[in-house]
Amino acid sequence: MIEAISVSEVTKHIKNLIEGDALLQSVWLQGEISNYTLHASGHQYFSLKDEGATIKCVKFKNFGYSPAQPLFKTGDKVLVHGSIDLYLPHGSYQLRVTQIHLQGIGDLYQQFERLKNKLTVEGLFDPFHKKQIPKYPLTIGIISSATGAVIQDIINTVERRFPRVRLILSPALMQGETAPQSIISALKKLEAMKEVDTIIITRGGGSMEDLWCFNDEKLIREIYLARKPIISAIGHETDFTLCDFVADLRAPTPTAAAEMAVPDRNELSSRLTALKKSNDRYVKSYLAYAIETLDALKIRLHKNTLYAIENKMHQLEKVGLRLETSNPLMPLQKGFTLTLKNGERIKSSHELKKNEEIETQFLDGNIKSIIK
């Protein structure tokens, strides 16, 4: 009997194969728009074709980068970025688009890739050269436009998270042919300030052309040579510039850059409270251990003292016994006598001569005698 699998199973299997292919999950395609529709919801539906094939595309509203004027038309030659997925109900694959750019952007993208590859080979993007971002900075330098929402977002974020930090704005042009040199000058000013701990280079979103100044080779090399750590926050989360690659840290948005640059005082307060509680528990535990140890030492000392006293008493008793045994009067208690001549003890009769006076000592008295 033939073992068949369901249509859903084979379709899911194909979907898994497509979604597991890294190449198909981040792909740039170039072609001509056909059947373009801008839905009332803001979603964009179209097909992308070239001389040999056609692929369906969908660009959902608020997904990925949306240009300021998202109006395209059938016949436009575009460069799109997205990921391939498979729509199960129809069993058809499509490109989920994150970026759409008119055809002219293709030349810029090629320039971007050539310079990126060149600088990669030179090691400018090597993680080995990345500097650590200070955890507790005192002064942060900001390179951005002097006006607009970007700088205000950073100020508001820093004041909310860690208001003790001082902010220094070094204004620069953020778009156009003269922008790279303007940013370099602003960077050098902040580099010369000893008090600056971290530098943030930031601007809001824009098209690839708007952000092109952040792919300037001279600017990239200046950032690489900078002595102070640099956070790059250029455009939206889906936008990437060479400034992002060479910086010590890349932030998806200006607000995120400020959050990465300073600690959160509420989090620090919570950590300090937790540390205090932990320290209190440790002190209480240590005191209990110390008291227990002292009690044990007192008991041991008491036992050792008693033992020492008993030992000394025993030694004194032994000394007493020895003294008592060596007492010359001890034999008198047993009925013996002690014979003395001139106060000296007589041990032998040969020590005596006739007519010599001797003294015999009893337990209860003495008598004197003359040798006959």
C-alpha cells in the first residue's frame, strides 16, 4: 500500500526548507514592479519581475523601513530587500519586503558593498578593536543636528534614566555632501575634551541617499581612529551604514543609544536594595556564627582550665608524696629513732668513739647519751 502524506505536510515541509535558508531570509532583488496596489490598510502588494520570472511581494505597514513617500507605481524599476516565505493556504511563495528603493539606489548599494568589503579586509570592523562603553559615564558627547526630535529624545531618556550625566552637544550637518567633514570636525572637538567618556553619533531615519554621508570613507576612518568609545545610532532599526559597522556599539534608534550609554537609576536602586538585604543577611549570619564560635570557645576554655587545674593538683599531690617520703622524721612515726652527733645524722657505729656525746631523737622528744 502506498503511504501518502497530506498536502499540508508537504507544504509545511517546503515552508521549513525556505525559512531555514539563510540566503532566502535576507535577500536583495532588483526588478520591475507590476500589479502594484496600495491597500487602505497601508499594506503594499505587487509583483516584481524581470525578463525571466515573476515573484509576488508584500510590504506590510510599519514593517521594516518605510520611505517618506511610499508611493510606487507599476513599471517602476526598484531594488527591494526582504525574506522569502511560503503562504500555506495557497501553497505559493512570496517576498516579505522590508525596504523598497527606486532603481537608482542600486548603484549606491554597489558602492556601499565595495567600500564595506575593502574596509572589512583592512580590519576596521574587527570586533577586536571595539572599545568597551563605560557603565557609569559622567559626560556624554553627542554629534547630531542641533534641532529636532533626535536630540530631545536623547535628553529626555538620559534625564529619566540617570540625570547626573552631563550632555555636551557638538552639532553637525547630518545630510549632504558637506556632512562628513562637519561630523569629523564635531568628533575632533569631543575627542579633545578630557571629560567626555562616551560619544554618540545619531540622526533620525531617511532614505539610503539621506544617510549616505555615514558611508563616507574618511569619516569611517576617523571613527576607527577615535580614542573614545563611540555609539552609532543612524536611521531606523532596519537601516545600516558603515558608521554602524566601525562604531564600538550600534544602537537601533537614538533613544536606544541613550539607554545603552547610561545606567537606569531605578535598576541601580533595586540592585542596591537587594545588595543591602543580602549584606544584612550575611551580617546576621556571620554574627550568629561568631556567637556560636565564641560559645564553643568558652566551653573549650572552661574544659581546658579545669583539666589544667586537675593536672596541677595531681602534680602537687605527687610532689607532696615525694616530699613526705623524703622527710627524715617519717621513720620516727613508725617507732624508729634518729641518732645525731654534733647535729649530724649518724649512719654507722664506726662513726662513734668512747666518751662522745650523742643525741637520740624520738618522735616525742630527745635524749642525750655518752658512748661507753
